Amino acid sequence: MPSIETVAAVLFAIALLHTFATRLLHRLAHRFPRHQGLFHLLGEVEVVFGFWALVLVLLMAALSSWGEAVAYVEGRTYTEPLFVFVIMVIAASHPVLETLRWAIARCARLLPLSNGVATAWLCLALLPLLGSLVTEPAAMTIAALLLAPRLFRAVLPEPLKYFALGVLFVNISIGGTLTSYAAPPVLMVASAWQWDSAFMAATFGWKAALAVLVNASIACWLLRKHLGAAPPPEAAQDAVRAPLTVRVVHLLFLAAVVATAHHPVVFFGLFLFFLGFTTAYARYQQPLLVKEALLVAFFLAGLVVLGSMQQWWLQPLVSSMDSRTLFFGALGLTAITDNAALTYLGSLIEGLSAESRYTLVAGAVAGGGLTVIANAPNPAGVALLRDGFRDGSIGAVPLLLGALLPTAIAAAAFLLL
């Protein structure tokens, strides 16, 4: 009888293959309309890891006992999925987006570029760096919603959209490294290795910022002909303009949730107060992003359940690499497992040198845009932007190809500077 660790590794591999087959499942839904509901459900990338996590739990119950399976699930930490759910809903609220849209528009007027190009550049460059303050999931949510009407439209060529998506994912992944709390893979090691925000800014941050600016500039140059005709984001808004007091309260809720990100009872309590406030001032709101946020949280929770069982083969693999090999190993492994899980395993290795610590984290964040599961905020970007792609889904292989150049630029910045 196979061990549960072996079963979990096989299911993890199947889940990875499933993420690459989501577009095929959407096509099968059109080909077999009788079962289109099932195919569409299994074709949602946010459902993949939650579905296979359920299979793992059922197999654990069959191979051992139901009590042991439940104990395993209850023993996992779900702070990150809960936080991503809460921060997505708040960051996507109309008053927050209205404020950020106004700020981006003001800054765009100061740049010697057309309005469309300047706005896209700020969303691909400034907002990922802002993620170092408001956390990467919040930055991803805001950037995706502001970019959707400009870059991710049906009329744009698919290869350019995938390149822009790759740039967004990579820039979000590395843009959170200016502080010690905003990027999940950095947060996993910051306390264990005594890395504070000053260390992060001096060691990683300036290199990441340079790569972010280069990636955003390349993307906007390639898209410049398509950005001029993009409709202004304001045209999509039909809610009443929120007064300053309402916008300030929303921003305070956002800041409070970020400040309590490691305390789920606290930030979820704040979220309930936030829901009450939006109900009281419903005329200044648009429908909250609850469904999309729940799907992303479900995806991340499934990744926690499945990923926690991969330590038995991942940690020896990481331990066997020298510092230079560790960089490329981490970059590659990040594509098939969450980069925060990878750096967490690295923090458990005794006697890891300062150079190896740097290359592990640098490789993990540089590879954070290669796949949907590579970085925790990526599923949020997929949930918010997939409607702008063919078949209403984002293919894993085109995303990988679109992210190769921005990943190489990020890797070069961390290795050569």
C-alpha cells in the first residue's frame, strides 16, 4: 500500500497537469453541452487545487481513518487564504479603486507619454512597487482591475496580452521585496533570518525596482499602438462618486487589515465591520468582489492542504544544492510549487549560508510569475483578468511563455547587480 506522502505527491502532480488543461476543459464544455457545467467547473483554475485537496483528504480517510484526515486538515494554517480573500474584497471596493484611479490619472499627466501608455506604465510599475506597502495581494487586485479595460480586452492580440500578464505577475512578485512583510516568500524567512525592511530594501529592493521599471517599459513599448484607443477606466464606472470621508474610511480599513495580516481573528473582525460600513453607504458602492475572492481563497487553501505534504521530497532537494544552483533550482521549483512554501522549507535548513539564503529567496521571487501557483497573488490576477482572454480562460503554457522575458530580466537583476 503506498504511503500517504506518495499519494499526495502523485495528486500534486495531477493537479499541476490539471492547471495546464483548463483551457481544454473549457473547449470540451462547448463540444459536449450536456456536461458543460461539469467541464466549466473543472476548467476553473481556482477550483483545481481545492478539488484535488478534497481527493487527498478522502484518500487519507480511506488509507488511515477519518479522524486522522480531519486532524491533518485542521492542523494546517489558513491565514494566507483568509487574508487574500479579505484584502481582495476591500481593495476592489469602489471607493478604493476610485481613489487609486484618481491618483494614477494625476501622475499620468506628469509623464511625457500619451495618457493610455502613461496609465498602463504606472499600473505595471508603480502599483507592483506599492505592493511593498499594502502587500502583494492588494497590489495585484488593484492593478488587475485598473488594467483590465486597457490591456486585457478582446481586441488586443493574445500574445501581447499574455506578455503583459507575465510582466504583471513577475513585477508583483518582485515588487513586494522592498519590505519584509509584503511578499509571502520573504515573510516566511524574515523572522527566522532576522531580515528587516531596511535589509530587504538594501539587498533586494533596489534591484527589484529596477527590474520592475524595465519590464513595465518593455511591455508598454510593445503595446503602445493598442493603448491609445483604450477606453478610459472611468467610463466603466456607474456608481455614485464617493465622498472623501467614505474613501478615507475604506483606505483605513485597507491599512488596518494590512497591519493585522498575521492575525486572522482580528482582520476578519475588521472585515465584518467593513461589510457593515458598505451596507450603510450602499449608494457609494458597487457589488463587492466576493465570488472571485472566495474562489481564490479556495485555490490557496487547497494548495496549503496539498503543498504541506510535499516537504519530504522538496526539502532534501533544496538542501542538496549549492548557492548558484539553488538560485536556478528555486526559480524552476517555484513554477511547480508556491514560492512561499519553497522559502519556508529553506528556513528549516540548518546552517544555510548567507549567500544561499539570498539566492533561494531571489530565485523564488524571480520565478513568481511563471505559473498560476508560483505566487499567492497570481490566482487573484487570473480570476480578475481571464474574461479578457480567448475562451474566458488563461492558458498555463501561454502564461509561461509570456513570463519568460520578464523573469529573465528579474533573474539578471538579482544575479548580476
